[in-house]
Amino acid sequence: MYKLVAIDIDGTLLKNDKTISERNRECINKAVKMGIKVVITTGRPILGIMTYLKELDLIGEDEYAIADNGATVYNTKDFSLIHERTLTGKDIKYIYPYMKKNNTEIELHVPEGGLIEKDAGTVFPKKRMPYMELKTIDILKDVKDEDKILKLLVFGEPNVIENMYSSIPEELLEKYTVVRALNHMFEFMYKGSTKASGIEVLGKHLGIKREEIISIGDELNDLDMIEYAGLGVAMGNAREEVKSKANFITKSNEEDGVAYVFEKFCFGSES
């Protein structure tokens, strides 16, 4: 029997309008009542999933969430950390000159929110994350060497990001985990921080083996957890690279693909 189900948020649990379907919500509630750990596992910071944790009633003494692509693992009773791996300001100053170009923008995520530069939105206009409080800074001047940084994000047009991501200097790849989460963005994190590493930490904390874990996702930053889990599931709307590594391909995020996984593999029913 599967004891833990790790679920990505965007493109997986959420529909395209960023809501959770009634069927998905009911299946998650049923699984929790059965004693299955349902763990939101996301690249978002913890502030970016609070609304959904509340909606799903996944805040409590024995409930957990994995955020920042595995760099942080929380007990949601009081949002205390049971695992944290962060960069330092010194790391940021090392990475920054390689990544800051005329056609890119840099954003930092810290425990309190996001840090952006004054030119944010001029090079790559985009809707900023509505769940994050953003502060404008001069990264090289204002970030101190000892500051705790969850991750550094590089934004740009998809073709720019594709070219940069495929030519990241080896010295950076040796020192940091680099994940391309979206077409227009990739991010630097503490070496070894992935969604899979967060799930592994939580599994050990709870005494759950990897073969007792289901992971469900759709994007490139879900690949490692899909490969790690006993049952790795790709959404019907997932990238082909993700589908090729999955044990099972479920329905899309618009077709209650998450609920379908619970019904098929946890409840013994499907429709």
C-alpha cells in the first residue's frame, strides 16, 4: 500500500485557472482519512501554497509540505522546518555575474519573500508572483555574504533561457543544483536540493520507504521525484521528457488527473 503521495501544484493539482477541482479535493481528503500522507511538493515558496494547504485541510500536527523545489520541508502545524538547505549571499555574488545579462533578470527568494532589481519587468515583462511580497534591491550592494537565500532565479525569453541553460559553466554545475522549472526561467539552489531530496528526507522522518511513495508532476523540476518514487506519475499534460520517465501517465490537470491516481492506486477504483 502506498503511504505517501507527493503532488506538484502548478499544472498538476491546479487547473489552468489555478483552482482545485472538487474531485481532486475530495480524493485528497479521503486519502488523509485513510492515513495516507498527502504532501504538496512545489517549487513555490511556502507562502505561495498557504491558501491551498488551508483549502485542503493539510495544516496540522502530522501534516507536511515540501517547498522551494525540496530546499525546505515543513511541519505545517507551526511551519517549523524539519529540513533546510540554502544558499548564502556569497553564493549569489558568485553566480550573479555569470547570469545577469542585458536580456535576463535575476530574482532572489528569501524566507520573507522575494528580492528583485530596479529593472525588473523591463527586460522580461511578466506577471510577478501574487503570493509573494517583493522588495526592490541592488543585489550586489545590498545582499550580505552571510544572508540566507533559498534560490536564485534567472528570467528571460524562452529562447534566451534555452541557450543559457544549455551552456551553464561547468564550475556552476559542480557547485549548485540548477533546475529549469519553466520555459522562461531556471533557478540555482543548494547543491543536492531537489524535490526528490525533500521527499527522501520526509520519508526517512516518517519511516516511509521510497517504494511506498507516489509522486505526481508535469514539469522538468518534477523529473527527479518521479524517478525517485515507487510509482512515478506524469500528468497527461506533462512534457514528453517527463512522460518518458514515468511509470504511469494519468489524465491532464483539466481532467482531474490527480484524483484519477488516488482512485486507481489508493482506493482501488477508477472512472
